[in-house]
Amino acid sequence: MADDVPFHTLASEDDLEAALRQSDDEPVVLYKHSDTCPISAQAQDELKSLTGGGPPVYRVVVQEARSISDQIAEHFSIRHETPQAIVVHDGEPMFNASHRDVTAAKVRQAAA
């Protein structure tokens, strides 16, 4: 699907473990997306602009992998929201934003 191009898929425990391992080397974004929410569509468009200069973005589509979304919330003790962007570095959350606060500028600044 063309919408997936700038994002890494986050649909399994293995995907989540890979993202957390990558966070040991550089900040990564865990992005929770809802296919039915217009605010999520807007946030996704924002995060697409990070391609080629921003942190890697791992996207979980909540309707397809709610258990992974819940696992992220539990692992970091961060209340689940959609859309939601969590910047993780060294396995720890450095930034968390939801709804209209999910912007490329804020994520880029948090990951710098």
C-alpha cells in the first residue's frame, strides 16, 4: 500500500522489539494510527514529511494490531490515544503527543 512507504510496519511483537532495539542506536517514533479518524489522517500526513531526514517511524494501525498498541501503552505506562506519537531513545520514551499535537516539527525537535 502506498501509504505505508515512509513507515516501518508495527504489527507484531517482533516488530516492536526491532523498533526498541533500533532505539538503542537512534531515536525512533512509535506512531499509533486509526484508519477511521480524520485527525489520524492529518497526523499521518505530518509524519510522512519526516522521511529522509527525520527519525524512523514505526506505525501501528490500531484496527489491525490493537494488542500491539496496548502493549506499547503498558510497556511505557503511557495512556493509549490515537493518533499518538511516542519518541523512544535507548528504550525510554522522550516525548509523547496525541491528536493535533502530533506534528512533524514537534517530533523532529524531540528526536534531535
